[in-house]
Amino acid sequence: MKFLAPLVALVSITHLHAAETPKVFEGLLELNVPVRGQIGVVLPPQEIDKYVAKVEAAARKDPKWFREFSGQATPGAPLPYDERLGLTNEEYKAYLELWKKREFKSIEEIVLLLRQNADGSWTVSGTGGGSTLTTLRYQPKDDFFRSPNGELKRIKDITADASSILGEWSGREWKFEEETGLGKVKENLALGHFADNQFGILVYRAQELSTEGTRLLDKSLVIRFPLGKFGHAKEVTAAPAKAPAKIPAKVPAKAPVKTVPLKK
């Protein structure tokens, strides 16, 4: 009986500490509750390719103008119309209509799990291709993620409208960037939810460029997961950690694909 009081106190403290889930995860992931997710890529109908080819040709014709023009546009959204894009007004309108029909295509089914580490940091573990997330640890006190590269610091929140490549969603973003004599390293993580509040989203990207601008590393993950009890997985199947492959521009022919229309 001597150990009863200390034991009760310890359990109470542990429960209290574990219940204090950082706000950045609230409404998205629950402590120690596995959630089903999908690694995927957003693709418009193939018919859009002919218009994209014309824009690419225009960009090669006047690369300086195109860099300046595209640099002022909203990232991830269609460029505003300009006759120098190589499209007529009718073609541009057709392009926008096809863009509205883009879909999220699942490449891999995974499981996400929010955990608290012994040092007080938090980790979003992922199976399969999502295993790279395990290297990131969130520090709630200072609101940053620590990776093997360094600290991903909080930057401006994301508020993407319906025309953005992922659709209408909002969330928080963290970024690491470092340039040395060997090259440049960039790392970004964004976490949020879609406007309909049915799905959460996690976007991760790591890039490494040489001093000459050659791309040495480019890892991208777009993970969508249902919110609430609908997304809870009954169990987590352990999988050996492996380096996630870069998400391809097109889904491999042999990969099982699930298509889900984006919310307008």
C-alpha cells in the first residue's frame, strides 16, 4: 500500500500530460489513434495536355518573360490569361474547364499515428511510403518541427481557394531552408483540412539542389485522410521503413488507382 499514492499520482500526471495534444493536431489526429490515409497525386483529365504543351512551347520561346510572369502568379493555381501563353481565349477557357475536373488519385494506402515521445516532442508516424514522416519531431513549446536537416520554422498559414491544385483547404506550414557551399536544401511540411471538413491533408516536400542548380533530391508526399471516427483504423500493421519514392507525374500503369473527385 505504500506505493499506492505515488502510483496514482504518476498515472494522473501522465494522463494529464498526454491529454494536452498540441493545437496544430487538434481536429486532425488524436493521440495514439491510428488513421487510414492515402498517398496520392492530383491529375486533371489527359485532354488538358495539349494546352499545357502550347504553354510550355511559349515558355521556351520567351523564358525570361515566363519566369517573371509565373513568379507573380498564385502557386499551384492556373496562370492568369495572357496571349503570350500561346492560347486563345477559347482555348484558355477550355483549359480552365478541364482543370476543374482534376481528381485525387490514390497511389498507396497507409496508416498515420500521432505519438508523443519521451522528450515531450510529437511525431506523426506513417506506414509504407509515409515512413519518412517519422524523422520529423514537433516541439510544441517553440512551434517547430525538427528534422535531420534542422528546424522547420512556422511560416504564413495556408488558405488555398478552390482553383488551387489540391482544392480549397487551409492549414499551417513549416519550412527549413539552408544554402551552403555545397548547395541548397529545402524542406516543407503543411498540415490542415479541406473546406468541407471531411478530410485532413498533410503535404511534405524535401529538395536538395547542387551549386549548379542540379536537383539531387526531390521527395514529395501528399497525404489525405478522413476526419473523425470514419478514418480510424482498427490496427496498425508494422512495415519495414523504406525511403519513399518520388511521386510520379503520372500514376504507374500497374499501380492500383482509386479516383475521387475534388470538392468544387
